[in-house]
Amino acid sequence: PGHIGEVFKLHLIRERTSTPVVQTAPLLLLDRFTEGGGFMILALGSALAMPQLRAQVPGPGLMGLGLAAIALFALAQYFIPRQTFLRHVRLPAALERRQILPHLRNLWQGLRISFTVRQLAGGLALSTIARFADGVVILFAARMLGVNIPLPAAVLVLAVSGLAGGISFLPAGTGAVETTMIGLLVLL
């Protein structure tokens, strides 16, 4: 979420296609959400695959919570009317003069179009597969350096360090990813 390039992407799209930022911002949010979700899936899955960590992971509870959240999201998509959001909202006079409400409506409509169950499921699947491949790269890099770690450990290192980079709000997670990765590799 702290990637400077992510915001710059929105401006590049606006310059090249004349598409307003409020219409492309939901795509950026979807990308960040599925990327973080892929990291979470891999972190949980790899921790459950490691016998020394399995007992410490509240796996069934977290998985149940995740499935319940997805089910609630799917129900909300079908039961919340598409055009009612912000229809009767009254903003302070200063904001009304700037005509922010139409932009908020456009943003909401973009979120409704982008954040569908199909888009989320596809994005999470692709993100999880791509980040898993990155974990395999860490496995091979570690083995080239003479460090023999199992595949679940390599994937766990990648997933947790990726989450740490996202949470740090630093551009590209600079420093947070590397520090977390080194610390986890030393611990494992």
C-alpha cells in the first residue's frame, strides 16, 4: 500500500487514456487486496505444513473466518442495491461546492464493478500461484548458497516478509522485506 509507483500508475493511465483516477483506483485497490491475500494464504498454508509451527497456528479458526468474510461479501454484492449508495447523502456546503459527491459515487461504482467474487477469487488464485513461485526462487537461492531449507519454510519466509513490506508503508517495503527475510532465514 505504500508503493509510490502504484499511485504513479494511476496518473500514467489518466495521461495515456484520459480515464479519471476515481475509475482506475478500484483496480489498484483490488490488486493490493489480492496481493496481500495471496501472501496471507501462503503464510498460513506454509506454517500449517511445517510440523514445528502447526500447533501454533489457529488454522481452522482463521480459515473459517476467511470463508465467512467471503460469504458475507458475496451476499452483500447481491443484496445491496447498486444505485442507492450516496444517493441521499448531504455533504457540508464547502464540499458540495467542490462537487466531491459525484466523484465518490464514481469511486463506489468502480469498487462494485471491480470487487466481485469472481475477480477476487481469480486475483487471489493468481497472486497465490505467483508468490508461491517466488518462494521456490528463494528455495533455489538458499540452496545455491548452501542453506538447505524445506519448501514450506522458503514460502513462509517469502510470504511473511512480503506482508511485512506491505505493512511497513515504505516504498516497495524497502528494508522491511529484507530485514524480515534475513531474520526468518536465521531463525529457520
